[in-house]
Amino acid sequence: MSKERYATGEHFESGVKGVTWDEGKKKWIVIVNYRGKQYKIMQSSDKDEAIQTMEAADSFILACINTLKEKYSGNSTKK
């Protein structure tokens, strides 16, 4: 960011990984990374809504991982 933006307070940070400011659209963007690709989940002019969406995505992903771990934890591929 340019020094001028910092001087005028025109920089935007969410403090949450995956929630970034799109200067061109003037909106908060929620992005999830999976297998080396980025997926835009949503965009909003409301930072709190974007943060809540990212938190929901994180919770959903963690729940999926835990479900798979429980399902396959007893299965072994060893012979």
C-alpha cells in the first residue's frame, strides 16, 4: 500500500485469514484455499458479515475433516 493511503487511513485489514478487501469493488471478499486453488465464497460491503462467513466456512471444513477421520480411523490399508 502506498504511504499516502496509510497517512489518510484508507487501508483495510480484517485481521482474519481469508477475508480481504477488494479495492476495485470496494467490498470484503471471503476466499477459501483448497488443493492449491482459491475459491471465492462471497463478497460483502459488511466486514462483520464477511468474517462470520469465513468462520462458518472454517467450522464446516473442520466438521467434514472430523467426520472423515472418525469414519476411517479404524480402517487400515496395511497388509
